[in-house]
Amino acid sequence: MSVTITRPDGFARGSTGGITSDLRSGLRGRIDALRHQLDRPLTPYYLLLGATSLLLAIGMIMVLSASSVESFQQNHGNSYYVATRQLMWVLIALPAAWFATRLPLKVLRFAAWPMLAVSVLLLILTQTSLGVSVNGNQNWLSLGGPLQIQPSEVTKFAMVLWCADVYARKDALLGSWRHLAIPVLPVAGAITGLVLVGGDLGTALVMFAITLGMLWVVGVPVRFFAAAVSLVSVAALYLATSNSERLTRITQFTNPFGDFQGSGWQAGHGILGMASGGLFGKGLGASQQKWGNLPEAHTDFIFAILGEELGLVGTLLVLALFLVIAYAGIKVAMRAENLFVRYCTAGIVIWLMAHMIINIGMVLALLPVIGIPLPLVSYGGSSLVPELVALGLVIGFARSEPNAAGELRRKRGERRARRAVNAGAVRRWS
């Protein structure tokens, strides 16, 4: 039996087919409207600014929560010691990031070379008397008193800038294997070797990911990646088996509860924290794992505390914010006419997303624990400052894109016009 419904406009339609058609039409309309908004010139700029700000705010809150117990126990009852230090780094990083948004490209490209040289020098100094060993890795540098930095974090940023400048200069020659490989691969190999001398296999793998990502961006054939991944996998396996601690981490990460009281302690408690959070979490500050059970709760394993306190909703929010940064960064790179901007933006996105994937993989026991922090969220100025400055560069690139710059000028003009109208109205009333 056919059912007919008369619409207010006087037309009749079949109920089932008509309603379904209207739903599809409405859905298509919303998708088209969303696509239109995402294609607007300033959308990447606003997405980057918003996602970065939210991740930084979440990071400050979670560092305060995750470090409160350890700070209280180790700093004479001061639960805010670690959070205060993180706030200090944020207050240093924010002006630096703002300054980065306004750096001329010529200055940035010129600075890439001395920045890489200084980073390499700092890596070398970690193997001298100035170096400090943390968790068995000689990859920290003492600057006097409690102030320490991890030069490898700055080196990642310097590598991205330097590779982007080199490949932008050699763009017309990149059809040749020799120009693709030299000087990037020898320099990247030397830097990775310096990192490995300090015992930091995790950072060395991130360096490899950055280098491989930059090669992919400039158009290296896929077969090269297969060969490179195979070669590095064999090298990483050899390095892992040559160290008993690394070997234990690799062989135990898939089943941390098999040796829960030993090598699986950190990964196991991380999983327990994530699992106990449920959908909405236990609430801010209510984590049980941070009470001495979970090592590095405010650094490498802060995502586990976040999952415990904010639940699945909180973890998905953080993942969504990282995906927003990746999407907006890719948009900026694709729209960029300047090759240096394109390569630099792509390299920064690859670097930050590699960090995010490795860190969350560690917490979920999908990857071995190799000491990689969660960008913008984990405690640590050595990682936070270069990450925020790098995102400041991408935000500056997004704002400087010709269409985006024109849109910003138009918006400023409209705001000035509104202020003038409002000021005139106030004068008339007065």
C-alpha cells in the first residue's frame, strides 16, 4: 500500500523515498558546507592555532596532575614543583613561537645551517664531562645547577630546517640519485650515529623517520623506502640485541604482564591506567597509577594518566587535535608556492606525528618503550620549546599564504570600519 504525504508547499511525495531523499540531500548539503569551510584560505591558520593551544593547555593540566605526587614526595611537600618548571618553559616557548611566526624566510634559511652546526656540537658535548646520563642514556647536557637540556630534541628541528633548505636549493637537480642522497644522507647518518653513541635508540629512529619522510616529500621512488626500511630494521635489531636492557624491552613489550614485576612493570601499569579510565575517566587528579606505580608518569607515559583521568573521551580528543594539526599542516604544504615552506612544513608534520605515534604506541604496548615524549603534552622544556617554535613557523606560513594574507587584511579592515562606526555612534549619542 502506498502512503502519500502532502507537504505544506502543496506537493505530494512518497513518504519513504521522499524522506530518505531529503536526508541525503541535507547530508550532502552539510558535507558541502564543511568542505567549503575547510577550503577557506584562513582555515589551516585557525586550525593550527586552536589545536596547538588546546594541546598546550591539556598538557599543562596533565603535567600538574601526573607530577603532583612525585613533586610532593621529592620537593619537601611542594606538589607544584614540576608544573611550575613546565610553566616556565611554556612562558619561554610562547614568545619564541610568536617570534617564529614573523621570521622572514631569508633569515630562517640562513639560520638553518649554523643551527645544525650548533646542534651537532651540543651532541658531541654530551659525550664529554658536561654530559649527563639519564636512564642509562648519555644524551643530556648540564648547563649548571638543575638546568639540563637534551640536544637531540633541538637537532630534530635543525635537521628539518636544513633538509628543507638543501632540497629547495637543489630542486632542479633532484632527478639525480646523487643529488638526492648528498649531502643529506651522510649528514643525517652522522647525526644519527652521534645520537646512538649516547645510547638513545628511540631518538635515532625518529631521526631516521624524519630523513625518510623528507625524501618521500621530494619524490624518492617507493622502492627506495622498502630498501631503507629493511636496512634500518636490521640495524635497529642488531643494536637492540647488543644491549640487554633494549633486548628485554623489545621481547617483553607485547606481553608486559608476562613479567609484570620486572621488565613489564612500566608498560603493564600504563595499560592498567588506560583500561581503568573507562569512557569518561576517573576525573582530574584521581589517577591511582601516579602514586608511585607508573615510572615517568608526567613524561613518556603521560598519555596513560590522561586516559585514566579523562577516559576514552579525553584520549580521542587528544588524538583528534593531533590529526587536526596534521591535516592543517598538509594543507599549508600543498598550498605553498615556496619550496622551502613546503618541505619545512611537511618535515615538521612528519616529526611531530612520528613522536605522537611512537609515544601512544608505547603506552598501548604496541611498540617497545623507547623514551619518546608526547608533543606539547609531556613534561620537558627540551622538547616543548623546539616543538612550539616549529608549530609557530607553520602557523606563520599558513598566515603568510597569499590568499590567507589577503583575507586577514580584509578582516582587519572590516574590524576597523566597525570600530569607526561604533565610535561615531557614541559621539552622536554623547
